[in-house]
Amino acid sequence: MSGKYRGLEDQIYDIELANEMERMFEKGGGVELRNYIISERKRNDEFILNILEWLLLAESGTHLALSKWVLENETCFSSDQKFLDFCIRLSVFNWRTDGITVFLKLGANPNQEILPGRFIYDVCLNRTQHFYNSNYPTELDEAITAITEYGGVSYLEYNYRDRIPNISRLRDISMHDSWCEIFLEKISIFDVGIQNNYINFMLLMLNKSSKPSKKWISNCLEVIDGLGSKKVLDLITVILKYSMEPRLTLVYGDMEGLPHYRSSDSVKESFDLYKITNSSSFILKNIVRICSHLDYQVDSSLLEDFCENMYTKHFLLGIRNMKVADTCFEEILKNNDGVLKFKELINRSNNPLAVKKMKVLFEKYQK
């Protein structure tokens, strides 16, 4: 393959030059190539950009060996900040953990947008939860470690850390779903003490047990008492409402005008826009569970809409989140009019698999 092509952010890449450098590398083991790069950099300090994207696409053979050699040789790279920032973005788009790590060491900014509203940290973290090749999660975990070491944080943490001093306590939550920013916005107006109570409540909602224990419920009620049941109800209402919406921006999927992420599950935007992150799945389940312990009751129609929304089927993704939907449906059945609500949800659903699951849960509940 030869010629030139336009890559990320309209950078022009010279494939023939890359092929020639590959031949130099194969022939001389890097000595001739190093001298050539040093010579070219005297004329153009950012010379390596002519081939960098093509190198980062490498998957095997001499092509991959050359890309690794380039990344290991700092003499190839300019120290210009804009250059380094572009190089790390390029590494993220091509899922090259070695590139991410190298450019962080050279001084690239870890806190820059890769997609609208998504920093490098966000993209790499979310990618570990939705992968195609089993090697990528481990590699990207290493990238996240490096990003964190160099001060990288999520987009929302970066933008709210001045208003919410202890926001770093929420790092176990993947801040990608549609309710996250509205939650931070709501608590940002309070003093640090009240903010910490809301953070404590949210961390309790990360409980991963299949069934809530008495101890967990007791801990939740203690925090709820400190905040006030009505305020917690308002918060829960907002979270459930916004959780039914798609994300406002993609995390890693295809996007018009941007390159395709290599080995991505996402062929269509629906997968990425409607996927519920792992941490949010636990939070939503536990929020639904705690509703019955509040002094004020959540609007039953909201729970029904939420249940139906979580059972909704999306192309590639399938049911939006079966576990969250099942938990919500079980809570609905506990109400006095649970049987009536069951029939209404069955009639409203156009998803045979969801209907089947609701019938199984209903039979289990009747026993």
C-alpha cells in the first residue's frame, strides 16, 4: 500500500515514506533509521507526524516492530506541547497503550478532550468495560494507571473538582451515564459537609450484593436521615428520570467525522449511547431497592416507565439492562397494585424476551 491519506484532525500521512523507513529498519536494525530521522528533524521538528498514525495502526510483523522502536526512541519526537498532545490523542484513537504511556512521560496533557465531554481517562476506562479483543482490557487498565499517575482524571471530575472538593471519592463510579452530571450539578451548590453526605449515599448505592442486607439498609437509612428523606426522594427521582435518556455524547463508538475505533464492539451509535456502565448498573438497582424504605414514595408511574425503559431492546446492545429492569419489576410487584401494574407492563412491552422474563418473575412472586 502506498500514497498519502488524511487522518485524525486532517493530518496528512505518507504511506510510501513509512514503507521506506520500514525497509531501513529491516535492513539496518535502527542505526541508519535513527540518523535519518535526526537529519530530517533538523528540517522539520515534527517530521515523525508524516508516518505516526500509520505506525500506530500496526498489528504485527516489521510494521509493529518499527512502531515500537519509534516509540522507544525519544529522538523521534518534538518537545512541543501541541505536538505531544496530538500524539497522545492519536494513541488513544488507535488503542496504543505504549503510545499513551510514552507521550505522558514526554509531557503530553492527560486532561484533554478526546470526544466532546470525554477525557482520555473516560475513554480508556469505559473501553475496559466494552471490549472486543481480550487483550485490550489489561492494556487499557495499564493506560488508566499511567494516566492517573500523571494527574489524569475524568472530564466531570476535572470540571467539578473546584466546586466539589472531595469528588475524587467518586472515582469508583464511571461518570459516563446521562444522570451523572445532573447529580454533580445538584450537590455542587451545598457546603462540603452536605456534599459528603450525598457522596456517602452514592457510594452505598455501589453495593454489589444480590440481595440487600439489614446492615446495608441500616447504613443507608442513617445517611438518608442526615440528608432528609424528601431530599433523597428528589435526588432519586432525578436520577431515574435522567437514566432513561441516552448519553449526550459518545464514549468510544463511531462518530461522524472521527475515525473508527479499532476492534470496537460498536458498529452503530445505539450500542454506545444506551449502554449502562457497570457501576451505574449497581447504583440504579440499589436506588430502586431503597425506594421502599423512604418516608416518601417514588411516583409509581416513574418506576413503571423506568422499568419499561431498562427492558427496551436496542440494536446490537439487546435489552438495555436486564438486571436493573428485573430489580425494578420485583419492587413494583411488592406494591398493593402490583398485579395490575404487571399486566400493564406486559401490554406495553413490545419485547418478547422482556415479557417472558416478567412472567417468570411474576410466577416466582406469587409463590
